[in-house]
Amino acid sequence: MIRTILISILLFCSISTVFSQQADITLKGSVLDAQTKEQLPGATIRIAELKRAGGARLDGTFSIDKLPAGTYHLQVSYVGYQTLDTTIHLTANSFIGLVLNSNARDLKTVNINTKRNAESSQAAKKAEMLAGNVMNIVSAKAIQLSPDITIANVLQRVSGVSLERSSSGDGRYAIIRGMDQRYNYTLINGVKIPSPDNKNRYVPLDIFPAELVERVEVNKTLTPDMEGDAIGGTVNMVMKNAPDRLYLNGSLSTGYSQTLLERPFDYFPTGAINKQSPYEMHGPNYQAQPDDFTRDNLNYTKKYFTPNAIGSLSVGNRFFNNKLGIMLGASYQHTYKGYHSIFNPGEYTDRDNADGYLFIKHAYQRDYSTAITRTGLNAKVDYRFNENNKISLYSFTAILEEAQARIGRDTLPYTPRTGPGTGQVWYKFRSKYQHQSINSTTLQGEHWLLSQHLQLSWSGVYAKAANRIPDLTEYGYDGGFYADGTQKDPYLHPNIVQRYNRTWWKNNDRDYAAYANAAYYATIADLPFKFSLGGMYRAKHRDNFYQNYNMDNVADGSGLQQWVDIYHFKWGVINPAGSPAEANNYRADENVAAGYGMVKFTIRKLEAIVGVRVENTDQQFDTDVPPTQAGKTGSINYTDVLPSVHLKYLLSSRTNLRLSYFSSISRPGYFEIVPYNFTGDEWDERGNPMLKHTTANNFDFRYEFFPKPDEQLLIGAFYKNIQNPIEYGFSQTGVQSQLVYQPGNFGDATNFGIELVYEKYIRNFGIRGNYTYTNSSIETSKLKTFNRIYIDPAPLEKRPLQGQSAHIANVSLLYKNPALGLDMQLAWQFTGKRIVLVSPYYGMDYWQKDMNLFDISAEKKLNKHFVVFAKIQNLLNTPYQVYIKAIADNQALIPFAQKGNETLAQKDVYGQNYQLGVRFVL
């Protein structure tokens, strides 16, 4: 492993060139902010007569060597600062301290900072230090230098954050402090956005390209002016704002997947898919015919050249004497990925005179080919009437399209399998195309009254999220070499086509929201106070459409149908009307009204925010099940009072001590309160209209030290007492045949942990790291049998919360050489074992193994405006592995499954991903 990393570092270093001159004197020095005395890494130092230049290192120091003696003009420049022009006399090695004055204007109404300053790591650290709550911030500059290209993957570098990954291997959902994604929410510019998920309210973060943000904020405590439905935390993407001068930033890059260098890409034409079901195209009374279903999207061809294409462009400026600001941005990412998967799902099986046991019924080998198109559009316009009045209009659109072919085979590891080369084999093919989109448009205003003592702000929001999965299809045939009772000896069976399904999913989530806030600034007994009042109202409407058609093969003269190819596959439609009377077809409305009051004050070195928030939630739903069936309609209404206290004690100008308490909630998923009923072989699965929302009391402590603008030391601890957490388990009906698996509130849970963050720079080298320990506990009912009879009542099992890793760590080794224009980063990310799927059976939860990921990135400045960069993700090809803590009791050998006291359930091998590109910055 170490050898591979060192070789990669040397390869990256090979892009740099070292120049030398014949001279004797070395000029060293530092560049500081004239007012704050903060170092200014990246500042440019030029000696005009010699045409020599250097750059300030990560710690603000610089060195220019091999200079001849003489008198020279020294120019020092840094974005957002006035250029310093001075004269120096060099006779021997010298050290000089240089200070620059900021050219930013300090307005109470609008803080006008240059664009690149707002995107810098120094600005992010400053915002963390000054914030009234506990947060972590990732700047645009840090994102640019990182190996990540999506917001989801950016978040894995933040302390206390781990990721749930999508089927393509990319991060998708953020788990904050061990709290599953259901306990967190996502914002754009401080405004909550809807989710395209077809059943839940959390937002997939891989839909957002990383290039368009100014910074990403992870709030771990909530103040009263923030919406209260987050127990883990919130993710706020602050998009690029209009600068105070022309800003232009663009990039183009390409890349390749290592897996697709080793095998071709399995392609199907998405244009051949019927985007609407027969029910939608022809009406509810239509009887679907076999020819209504397409075939081209089920035919796979090989593509041998699949390079990635990635580009972004942001441009902005101010006009009309800086009154009008405009920022436009666009990002496009088209990537190909391939990976191989082993999947051995376990089943709980009864037996005589003993407990039930783990049995592996399927042994899948699957190859995935995924084409992902990610598009982001960003537009921001603001107008300053004067220093007391400003309005802005902001719109953002994100689109994620994913076309995935899955080709697999399933060797059944039980009779008639008698050894290698024997047994029944299923061949399965799945075509999936998914289109997700999020659009958010916000009109905002800020106004100052009463000699700038009273601040009024308001927002009007329209947002919509949509999800489309048209004609999701998996078909297959089975054959193999085995004895089936008709003959004594094993023989080669012909490939026989099987029944299959074709499914259409569609859902929309639409928000209308209004926000109003008022803040009054006053001084009482020489103590500054800020009194704030505000409220919000959001009307949400969600509709969900689902149609499923069951397809049967048309038998030939033998009573079966042998497989030839997709164009000779003959099928009939078992349910030509589709599935209109389905609980999956539903409409839901959710109206949230909230108000808050808080006061912020300073007493000497103590800053405090004290307040309360009140939220009322009104939910209603209506399904397409028959009127005579229970659960056709329903509603729920509740009100929460959420107090909070945030204390910050300033030990020094660079050191804070924080103590916080806040109360928060988490609402159930839209579909979870619908009393749907899916009948199973062993139990029914139902929704739960009696499901309660989750509430929590949260406590935080953090010590913060910011020795330099780019450095920090954070030591924190947190504790959460959670009432009515939502988990899935069995409700007790008292009748074995009526076991019901459904979401429920299983008592209380606790979650506590510690967080450490450290960032330090010495000359050209730096280290950035964090570690989080989390411990959570919950007890839920599980299913268990003895002698083929269910134990009643169902036993309770204590476990961590789903998605919670006890240990999470990140370490990045940084190198910056301004003289060479070279930046490099080697990043390590560790996620400890955790439950990824809660089994309904006792002792059979699915656990993800420890995961170590290494990524590397570098960029080389070619000149003042152009930079070449490279990134490699998953440097060591770390697999994603899931196991069950039990031994499978199969007579036939299960390939790759057994190791010690565990059974492998899943192993995905993704390979490396490479990216090489050029960036232009003005």
C-alpha cells in the first residue's frame, strides 16, 4: 500500500519543473493582513527588474533565492488587497515583513468581499470561529483542491460525517454524527429544498456538482431561526454570489474508469424506453398488449471507448456603480462507471428442535455498467437600491440522469447443486433509467430602518423535485447442469425464459414557502443586544405514481419457451390493466407553520443566543386503494416547542469555548404513515398511521483554537437523548399468522460521542485531519423461531442505530509550493463497521466492514490564468463489503462467502477513477 502511494506521489511530482539562476542572496519574509495580522498564503511577491516572483506558503512565509545584490522594486499583491509597491536594497540574505491593506468596503447592509476571498479556506475558518452555533465549513478552494467532484463526496471529509453510497459507488446520503439521513435535512442558501425520493424526505446529495458552491456548511446545532427537524445536523450549500469585480472560472477535464479499461461497457439505448406506461398513454380503461412494451432497451451492446467529459463555468460581475450584481454558473458531468458485485442474500430458515438458522439461497455474480449525467445551473441577481435596501433573485437547478445495465448470474447453492459445475443457474438482465431533478427559486429582500437599528428580511420560495423511473425491467432465463428427477444423472438443461415485471415510478414534490424575520439592535447598560422574531410557512404537495405489469412467457410446443434472444422472446400480459388500485399511488400534503423568538447578547467575553421555536405540522394523505379498504385517506397534526441555548466564551481573540443545548424533531417519511399492506409469505408489511414523530434533546460542547488563518484545533463532545426514534420491527398481534413488519417507535435511544479536528501547516507542508467516536443504542423487537414455531413475544435485540459507525477518521497530507505553482493532496478516509440493513430476524443484521479509501489530487499552475489538474479516486481499489454475523448452514459450497464466524453478503469492487483537466481563472 505504501509503495503504491509513494509511486503515485512521484508521478504527480513529475509534472513540475524546477528553475534555477546563478546568484547568491536569498530574500525571505512573510505577508500579513495589516489590520488582523493574519497570514496571507498565496500572496504574490514580484521583483520587476529581475522578472522573478514567489508566492507565500501555507503559513504566509515566502523565500526567493539566488538573487544578485542591488536595489529593486518589490510588488506584493493578493486578491482583495491593495497592491504594495516598495523599494528594497539587497546586500545579503534578508528577512522582510510585509503587510497589505484590505480594499473591501465595510457596509452594515452588505459585506462586499472579493469573490476569491469568500471562497478561501481562511474565510471558512473565520466563519466557523464567529458563528453563533457549532458548524464545520468546507470552502470552494478546499473543494477545488480535493479529489471530489460531488457534494456528497465532499462531505465525507467533514468530521462526524459518513456516507451511504449509491449503486454506482458514489456517496449519496450524509450520515451526521451517526444519525441516519432521515434525521438530517438539506438547504440551498439557507432555504430547505424538497426531495426527489419516491418515499422519503431526505435529499440525495450526489445530484449536486461541487464546482458551483462558494462553501458547504454542516450545522451540528440549531438556533431558533433554523427549521427544527434535524437531530443529526443540516447541510447548507451556499452557492456562488456576485463578486465586486469580474469573476471568471472555468474547467474542462476528461477521465476513465479502471474497470472499463479491463472490460467493455454494456450499453442500452435510453431513447428506446417508453417514458409513460400504457396506463398513462391510453387511459385507465386500456388493456395493455404485448406490443406496447419495447425491446431495444433490453438489448445490450458493447462499448469499448467510454471517456468521461466534465466541464464547468462560472462568470459574474457588478454593474451600474456596483448596484447590480450577476452571477451565472453551469456544470456538466458525464461519466461512465463499471463494477463487479458478489451478492449472497441470507434467509432465515426454520428447523426441528432447534433455533432457526442462516441459509444462503442465492449466489449472484453481477456486472454493472452505469452512465451518469449530472447537470447543475446556478443564477443569482441582486440589486442594491441604497445601503439600506437590497433585493435578490436566486435560482438553482440540479439534474441527475443514470442509465444502468446489470447483467448477472445466480447459482443456487443448494440441491440440485452437488458440486462445482453442477446446479441450476439463473441468468438475469436489468435495464434501469432514472431521471431526478431539483429546482429552487428564491426572491429575497433585506431592509434597514430606524437609523439601521431595525433589520427586516423576507423570502418567497418556489421549489420542486421530481423523480422518474420509466420501464424498470429485469428479465431472465434459467438452465444449468443438474439432475431434476426425470433422469438419474445430471444433464444440461435448456435455457427457459421466466416471468418478469415492467414497472413505472413517478413522483413530484412541490413547495411554496414564505419566510419573514425582524431583528432589532440595541444597547442596554452598555451591553449589545440583538432581539429577533420571525416565522415561516411552507405548503408541500407530493404525488406518487406507480404502475406494474406482470409478464408471462408464451409456451412453445414443449409447454415451455426456450431462450434465443430478446427479439424472439414472446410474452403475454398477466394484468393488462396494470396496478391502479395501489397504495403506492398516493398524494400527500404537508403544511408547516413556525415562529421563533430569540435574543443574542454579549457580556464581556460571553456571547449567548437564547430562544425558542414553535412548529406546527399538518399532514394529510390520499391513496388509490378502494374506498372500502382501510387507509384510503388519513391525517395527522402536532405542535412542538423547541427551546435552545448557545453559549460561546472567548478565551482569547482566537480561542472559543462553546456549550449548547437545543431541542429538535424528525418527521416520518411521507409513505410511512400511509396504512398500505403488502402481503408476504411469512408476514405482512404495513404502514403505520399511528407512527409518532421523533423528538430529541441535544447537548454539545466544543473547544476551538484558531492559531493562524488556515489552522485550527477543535475538541468537542455531544450527547443526544432521542424519544420515539423510527425503526422497523414487528408489531405483536398475538396471532402467528398475523405478524406485521412496519415502522414503529421503539422506546428511546441515546447517541453520544467526541470529535477532534486538527489542521497545521509548516512551510510547504500541511496536515488536515479529524476523528469522531460515536456510540448509540436502541432496542427493537426481532423475529426468532424454535422448532419451527415463532417465539411470542418476539425477543428484543439491542444494537447501534442504523448507519452509525463507532469510528470515523480523515487525514489529508498537503503540499504547496508557490514557486512551482504546485499543490498536492493525499487523502485517507476511514469508516468503521456499521449496520447498513436492519434484518427483521434476531442476530442477522447486515454489517458493512471497515472501509479505508485513499484518493490523490494535484494541480500545477502554468501561468497567471491557467492550471492543469489531476485526480484519482479509490487509489487502492478498496471494495465495499457487507457481512452477516452468523454462519450459513448450506450443504453446497457458497463461493467466497465463509470467513470465520461471518458470512459474506455483498462485495462490490469499483476500481479506480482517473481525471485530468485544465482550469481557467480570471
